[in-house]
Amino acid sequence: MPEQGMSSAGKMEDERRRGAGGCVLASRLAEDTNVSVLLLEKGFVNDGLIGRIPLLSMHPRMPGTAAVTHLGQLSTAVNRKLALFWGEALGGSTRINAMVLTRCPPSNYNDWSQEFGLKDWAWEKVEPYFVKSENAIGHAKAQYRGLQARYRPRILEGVASDPKTSSTSSAFPSSRSRPRGGNNLMDHIAVAIMSKHPAQDTIHSLYRPLVFIWHFILWIFFGRGLLAYSSLSCAIFARTTAIDDTTLRLGQGFDHWPTISDKTIDDYACRTYQGSLHYACTCRMALDPADGVVDPKLRVFGVDRLRIGDASVFPKISSGHTMAPTMMVAERCADFIKETWRDKESLGF
């Protein structure tokens, strides 16, 4: 996010290039009516019907979505390349997001503070920025929920393309001391565990033409039906110690599974694991340029007036979905930039 100075007309102008959190950042900066914000996104508007239907738009292999596919190997331990998906259109990877928003546990951010020395990114420092972005509907009176957020967030992708940008962008100096972007790519590994259910009780019922037509009508006229929702309607976070080692049973009410060995589980996981589209940490925060790309205020080491404000700056990937943490980073980035503006104005620049 290159930062420009005062224009000849005295109007402070800032250019915001694409990246995760780009729309959140641009929206916050545009609150100042004296500021001009330019938001650049890779890709087309791509505002087609498929992209507007929640259930269909999140399917990265479906024609008409904003998804692009690349091959990558997240782990050298398994000699297998994975299909990596991200969005290239207005709205970025939110165009293929499953509409899941989880803050992740406070311990994630306390780890950033304690393990990496990023004291200003501890939970008590970042929680207000989660609240700031939220518009609570359920449990609206809860103190931990934000109220009346002024925009409907749409985050722009950036993490997966940061390695290329960091390596070739003319914004970076050509010296050997420039930040090493593109290292430390992290993602969550997903291993599918399935059980049999009647097709009519699942979204697979949409493969029946009459059922699909009915739900398409429901979505077109009422915004309801199966097409109006994500395939991931809920998520459970549990400690691994809560799972029975022999039956893989979690809590009460789940049927016992056949007893299987650790080796069988490991072999299955290595054979079937996939990425989770939660790419992060390629331009991570650090106290020293030898350990990362940006400082705790998201300024790129060695480059003036350039910040990065998306999931690539995570020093370590969050233990849950990365959407809400990315929004939090963008909110903080906006405040850091506004602080710089105020400091310049107080000095008469």
C-alpha cells in the first residue's frame, strides 16, 4: 500500500493497491473526505450470476466463479502438489469464501506477542478492531460484539500473489538487503472425514434437477433456500485431547467409529490432505528485517511509504479461519496510516 504525500492542490492522496483487506482499508481511509483513495484489484469485476449465488460461488472449480487455480507444494514431507485456489476479481478471495467469520482464540494473538515479541498485537490490543468491523445481529447486546459497522466488508486477495509481487515489484530496492517476501507460506491442512447420509438430507439433493430448480426460484425471488447458504453452515473447534484416540469420538451423541491405528490415520491423511484456502505468513511481521518483511506497524523494511495489510503479515497462521483476522489487520493498518497523517499535519507538512 504505497503512501503518497500532499498533492499540489493541498489534498492528501493515497494509493492503495490490491491485497487482502484492501476494501476494509480503503473504506476506513475514505472516511476522511479530504483524502483520495485509489484501490486497484487484479482481475475483472466478474459480477455474474454464479458469483452472486453463495453456494455456487464458493466452488472454485465451477466455471463462472472468480477462482483461479495454481499448483503448489505446501509440505516437503509429502511429494504431492496441491491445487491452490484464490480469487482474481473485484472482491478477491471473498468471492470464493464460505462466508465463515471466526476471530480465533485470544491465545493466537498472545502467541504473536510472546513468541515473536509483537507486544502491540496481543489480544487486548487487537480485540477492539474485531469489534469495530462487526455488525452484530444475533446477541446484539453482548459486549464482545461490534454494532453498526458502516460497511459490508469485502476483502481483496493478496497473500498468494505476494511472493511474486515482493520478488519483482519495482517498489523494492535492488539491493540484497530488501525484504524476502514469499517465504514461510502457511495454510491449514484439511482431511475429509465422511459418513453416509440420505442424499435428500444434504446439499447433494441439488443434483436432482427439480430440486435445483425449486431452490433456484427460492433464491431468485426470496433470497432463501439451499443456494443462499454456504456448504459450511457451522464449525466446531475442539482440543485434540477431547477426541478419543481409539474411536475418534468427540463428546456425546456421536456414533462409535471402528478402531483404527495411528498409522492408518497418518497414511490416509498423507494421501488425501488438501489445503484450506487460508494462505498466510508470506510477508510476516517481525522486529528485525532478518526475520520478516514488515515491522509491527506494517511498514515494509527498507522501503519508504509502503505497508502491507493482509494475512501475509501474520507471523504465524491463526488456528481458525483467516477472514476476520485479515479484517482486523486491515483495520489496524488504516489507523497506523491515519496516525502518520496526523503527525505530518501537526508538523505542518
